Amino acid sequence: MPITFYFPLSTFYSAAGGTLAHASHPDTAAGLLSGLSHPVSGPDHVIAMIAVGLWGAQLGKPAVWVLPVAFPIAMALGGMMGLLGVPLPGVEIGIAASAIVLGIMVLAAARPPLWVAGVIVGVFALFHGHAHGTELPEGANGTLYSIGFVIATGLLHAVGIAIGLIHRWDWGRPALRTAGALVAAGGAVFLYQALA
Amino acid sequence: MIATDHCSLITFHHAAGVLAHLVQTGFGGFYDGMAHWAATPEDVMVVGALALLAALGGKDRVRSLVVTLPLAWFAGGALALVIPLLVPGQVMTIVSFGLTGLLVALDRRLPVPLYQALIIAAAAIHGVGNGGAMREAGLGWLGLTGASVSVFIITSLLPALLVRIEKPAGRIAMRVGGSWLAAAALLMIGWWLRAG
């Protein structure tokens, strides 16, 4: 008697994404993996998002979770603007500036009021989201792309928070501030590239 | 014994603006309905969001969810099976889990009538979508029952596990999860608006 092997349920999402993407654009394989990979595809985005986690960890509760909650929502808003073609001037400069400012905040161990920190992170998140929104691949499955995109962003914050936990130790505090300096230096390089 | 890969049996349909991934498992309409629910990200996310909201609200909210959500889901699906023209727009399914995710992120404890109304509205919207998809696929009541049973199983297990988490870090993790859902919904609305 033949035994029939049926496709594992876990493959449904990727298969569905691929199928729907192919339905309109045969050459575009997009979906969950595309969304997951997009936020990590640019080092300027990566260092800024990790810096949010670093700063949150340095600030402690409640900023450690308020900032990573504020960033994806503001970034999604920026992404929506990008998707709809709403112009946002100086996006690349804004992204580079985000790394510089967030790096300096970590370097200086700055402790502004929570709402100020939230506004800083939220405003810069708009630039990151807008850049992603305008760069989204045509034909990608919006649902799966969006899920992957947000998860990847959140995980980058989590990486920053995990690194930032060294703040608890005496040796960790200067190390964390050094990491902030490196982020700011990276931002300066990206700013130079954006202006060049 | 012969092992045959029947992945080619999996079919997908894009029905009436709803990303309805109709899955043919080969085990019959009931299991096709179960698999359909699991392969529809919007449906999974709304159940996840409601589970998080219930878990944050406490045991009474969880008990209420276990009863109300699957019944309202089935009722919505039944309505769509009986009235063939009744199909919700994709934006309604997105808003339902986005709004719930936002409530989770804000840790807002809604008054009981409002909470019940939210569950019924979200379940009805997604249930109607399920019912329409089942009708188009010829799965009918059996498929709808399978999808509703999937909802019941997850609703029974997930909030029950989550509600036991009492540590603040656990609650924060749930709120972060809610913010991710809200952010994903914002992006998906952008996609929806761009698609026109």
C-alpha cells in the first residue's frame, strides 16, 4: 500500500508568498525572506537600529522597551509614506544623521526625558522606513514582506539590547560608550558618502 | 512502499482581494480548512494578537476568548457561506489585527463589552473571509469547521500559556509583539493603498 508524503505545513507561507509573487511578476521571488533580509541589507540601517538597542539598554527601564516599540511603528509609518510616494527630503542624510546622533547619545551616556528619546528615535525611524518603502521590490507579497521586515528590525534592536546589557558591569560601561563612538564614526562615513 | 511528494497538489487562489491560500492537503475538506487557516498570515496574526490581548488582560479574558472567538469565527464564515456576495475587503482584515496589536502594545485593558465587541468584530471579519474562500474552493461547511477548529485549538493553548507569565519582562515581550503586529499592519496598509 503506497504511503503518500504531503508537503509540510511549515512551507505554506513561503510557498504562498512565492506563488502570489510569481503570479504578477515571474522574475521576482519575494516574501518573508525578502522582508527579513531587507533591513539587514544596508550597514547604515543596521548600525542605527543596533544603536537604538544600545541606547535603550543604557537608559534602562522603561526606555529599554519603549524605544524598540516606538522605532518599528514609526518606521512602518515611514515605510507607508515611501510606498505611497510621499516625498521626504534628505532621506540618506537623515539615515546617516541617525547613526551619528544615536552614537553620540550612547557615547555621552545621555539621559534625556523619555519622551525626548522617543521623539529622537521616532523621527529617525521615519527616514529609515521611507528608504525601505521606496526600495521595496515590485511584485513582493506585501503580507509576508511586512512581517519579515518588522521581525528583522525588532531582532536588530534585540541584538543592540543584548550587547548593551554589558552596561551592568564596570568594564562594560566604557566599552558601551566606545561602541557608541564607533556607531557615530560609521554614521559620519555614511554622511560623507551621502553628501559626496 | 512508495513515497510520493504531492506538493504539486497545493493550490493557491487570490480571491476577492483577500490573500486566501487555499491548501489541498489530500486528507479531505476538514483538514484543508485547517490548513487554509494556518496558511493565511492575516488569520494567524489576528488570533495571535487577540491571544496576547487576552493574556495581558488576565484569566477571565482568556476564558472569554476561548468561547467567543471560535464561535464568532464560525458564525462569520457561515454567513459568507449562506450569503455568497459577502466578502470583506483586505484592509478590514489588516485593520483588525493592527488595531488589536496596537492595544497590546499600549497594554490597554478594554471594558468587557468593548473587549467582547472587538473579538466578535475581528472574528466575524476573518470568518467571513474564510467562509468566502471555502465557498469558492468547494470546501463548504466542512472546510469552515476545520478552520474554526484551528482557531479553537490555538485559542485554547496560546493564551493559556501566555497568561501564566507574570514576570514584567514577559509582559513587555508580549507588548513588543503587539507593536510588531501594529507595525506590520501599517506597512500592509501602505501596500494595499499602493495597489489601489
